[in-house]
Amino acid sequence: MRTRTAVAMATTTVLGAGTAALAAGRYGSRFALRPAPQVPASEGDITLHGARADRVVLTRTPATARPGVWGLTGPDLHAAVGEVLDTTAYSVTRRLLGVRRGTLTPGGRVRLTPQVYAGDPGSALGLDHTDVLVPGELGPLPAWFVPGTRDTWAITVHGLGTTREHPLNVATALHTHGFPQLVLGYRNDPGAPASPDGIGHLGATEWRDLDAAMRYAVEYGARRIVLLGWSSGAAMALRALAWSEVRDRVSGLVLDSPVLDWQDTVRAAAASHGVPDALMPLAVRAAEGRAGLRPESVADLADPARLTVPTLLVHGPDDTLAPWAASRELAALRDDLVILHTVPGAPHGAMWNVGPADYEETLRRFLTPLM
């Protein structure tokens, strides 16, 4: 059933107008609080027309024609594709970098995702690692520890609709620079405890799991910590910097596609699934009630006074899920600490994907003084 049809049916149910409105708002809020994995619905399914050892042919869409490196996912399938080799009016041919899981079947329906790698740091990247459990307030949190030569640790935390496989995009670069890495899974992730209400809170409660990871890092030898967060993971990093008992160990932040205004993100997530504009205030109110989010927390999270360490903010004008106006404003207000690296043409959480080499060089320059 199409989303608009479902919403229309909800608003005309015999339960009554008031109850139906609340149900519709709850329905709209779910796309931010319980996001579908890996890819925005607005990107849509595409058809795989053909595959050879070194290339795939896909239906031409704005997503399939984007430059860069992407995951290609479908039922029981995960592959990686690279540069665009050829385009026609109806198709795009891209270099096939590898099939991590499953088989590429012509005629199958697939999606592009910023989550390029599938598996753990060993199977995906050939990196030595250990599976560890971080003691969290809801129970043990699964994490990968990738050893390094420095005493500054990098803790990476994913965001909306992805898993801890997403930060593997930068794991090789961090390893090259000697950072021990803790790649964190947190509440509601596979293998992690569920939150009491079973929904996400856009970082408002999840930051406590990041705090647990920070305390774990300090216990095991981290003298300094760099937090790298994507999307709602970036919101978690900001909250941890403000409230963690070991926040004095944080020497830098990397915020990629940060959710700085949860209300805008709820609206954008609902809109990407076809929820009508008239229902957006209900979706925001439902998210506020279900997740315990407060209107004033928007201002709190983007408060420039929160920033006390050097911060690399990576964002771009084509992110429709976490609009970048808040990022630009934060960077302008704290130009003494914030470097804003603008990435045009990248959707939410995909700033690395459209130009991995440029992203990693920017990351290297930022991290060098913090090593």
C-alpha cells in the first residue's frame, strides 16, 4: 500500500478525527525514530540490467549517476560499485568493485547505499580486530576494536538507517594514521540491547552508549579520544562532549551530516516517504511525545557554546534529511574551532562516498594535530 493511501485511510478511520490525526502523526514520525536500513526511501529501487566481472548496468537515475563509491544492496545481496564508465539516456554502467554477499541477478531490484562494506573489519578490509563488549546501561554493547599505535583513540558511531558497518568506510584511513578504533554498536542495533520503547531518539538517549564507549576506551589506555559521528551519531557526539564524565579526554570531533535540528529531520524523513505537508506538525509532535524530545533541545544541540574542541564538520547542500543550514550557522559562529568542509552532490550520510580521496585528505589534515 502506498504511503499517501495509508495516511488517507488513517485519517478517515471510524476511530474518529482526533484519534486518526494522532495515528497519522505517529505514522509520520516513525521514519525518523525507526528508520529503514541503509537508504532513504526517496532514492527508490532501481533495476539491475546486467553484470560482468568488472561492471554493472543499472537504470539511470540521479542516484546511479552520482560519482564516487557506493554499496549496492538488495535481498541477500551486498556489492560495491565505483566510477561511472558509461551512460545512455536510460542506463548507467559502473565499475564493479566486488560482491560481498549474494549474487548479482539481471532484472533484480537493488538500491545504492553509502554503506559500502559488509562484514567486520577483518572480512571487509583485512584489518586485525577483536570483537568486544562495552558495558552499557541497558546491557553489553557490541563493538569492534581495531588496534593502533597511538594513545589517541578514534570512536566511530553510525547514524540513521545504517549499522556499524557504515564507519568502515573510513576505517582503513584511520588505521593508516595509527589510531586505535572502537567501532560502536548501540541500542537497537543488531546484537545490542533494545531501548525500553523500541524506538530511536535521534541521539537524545543513545549518547549514553557513546559515553560508555568513551569510558571503556579510557579504561583500556586511551589518553585522548576523537569522536567521529554520522547523522544522529554526530548528535550523540555533541551530547557526549557536553555531558560525559570523561569529556576532558576528547581532543576533537568529526561531525558528518549532523542532525542538529531534530524537528527538521523528522519533517524530512516523513516527507521522503510521501507524508503530506499538512501532517508534518503532527509528525513532529508525535516524535516529541514518543521519544521525549523537547523543542528547546534543538537550540541546545546547536548551541555554539557546546563546542570546546577542534571540530571538523562535513556536510553539503544536497542533504535533505539533515538540512545543512544549521551546520553553516554553527561553523560561522565558532570559526575559531570549526572547519566546515562542504561536499556538494552528496545525500545524507554520504559525504565520503562522492569523493573518498578528498574526504580522507581533509580528515588527515584535521587529525594530524590531534594525533
